[in-house]
Amino acid sequence: MNETILVVEDERKIARLLEIELDSEGYRVRIAHNGNDGWAAYRDGGVDLILLDVMLPGMSGIELLRRIRASDMQTPVLLLTAKSSVEDKVSGLDLGANDYITKPFEIEEVLARIRTAFRLSSRVPDNAGGGWLTAGGLKLNPLTREVERDRRPIQLTQREFDLLAYLMRNKRLVLSRDQILSEVWGYDYAGDTNVVDVYIRYVRKKVDEGFESELIHTVRGIGYALKDEP
């Protein structure tokens, strides 16, 4: 295991705990205790995943995430958030965070989320030879990560993109929540299954609202399907 994880956490006891546990799992670990140092450590390069506390002195975790995602949509970022900070979780996910971990956390959950993030980020798209996935006027390019409908660009977070890509690769098939959860979030995902419904709602808002026809359909009692025909 050669991956380098950057931990940006101002609570030194938590940072030290994460450093010890990640090191024992074989990861290389860098530590930053504020947003500015975290940004500098990221810009030094060689970071494969970031554990990012939202509440940081200096530059906030949300601002640091914004800067990273301005040019880098590939490096997995997992947010560390307070239990009650729903707004921070939503803001982070909208800006492209891969997932969030609520404090206080069990280290086993952190390690599971990290394994899932690495596995998902290392996948090669099904049509790596090039070309677009299409459904009616909706187009998605797995390589360039571009999405458009009726020639109108659509901006998606990384998780929203992965969800839509999975639906489009399985066009017209009814997919259960468990199938979607396993494919998009990973087999050892430790969160609630209703995250699928939440993200379907996010993607629908961007892909279907304002267009003549709906592409993402709910199949009551089973799951969801993307259909380009009535």
C-alpha cells in the first residue's frame, strides 16, 4: 500500500489518532493543522486522498475544498463534520466532496470510507475507448466528465456524475437501491441507504427540471431507471 493521505485537522489529538491508525494500515500520512497549511501541503503534490475537517482556523475546510475542486476533480476528499452541521455537509457535497464522516467517528468507519473512495477513484470507465453515453438529448462523457442535455452543459459533483453514469450505462434497466448503493458508493459503504434517494433527487433537479421530458423514473417499491422513451 503506497497511497499518501493528507489529514487536515486542527484538533491535534484527532489528527494524531488518525495518523497512528492510517500509518498502521500502511498509508503514508501528512498532517496539516489549519486550512492554509493544508492548501500548501496539497500543492506540494503527491496526495492521493484528503481527510478534511470543515471547521478550520485560517482558511475553512469548505474554502479549501473549493480551491482544490477548481482544478482537481479526481483526488478523493472526505469531509470530517460535526454531527449537527447539515449545511456544511450539503455545501461540501455540492462542491465535489466524495463523502463525509460525522464526528465522533469509529476508526473502522473511516478506514472503510477510505477503501471505498480509493476503489471508486481507480475505476476505468466502461467505454474507455472514448465516446459519449447518450439517452435522448442527454450526453455524458466518462473520460472528460462532461455532461450536457440538449446542448446545455450540466455541472455535477463527482458523486452525482458517478450515479448518472451508472444509470446511463444501464439505460432502461430497473436498478434497485441496493444495486445503486453497491456500485456507486461501494460494497462496504457504512452510511444510510436513503442516500440513494437524496442523490437521485439532486441529479433529477439538474438533469430533468426545465426540460420537456423526464429521463429518471421511480419504479415504486423497487428503485430507479433512466429511460429515453415513454
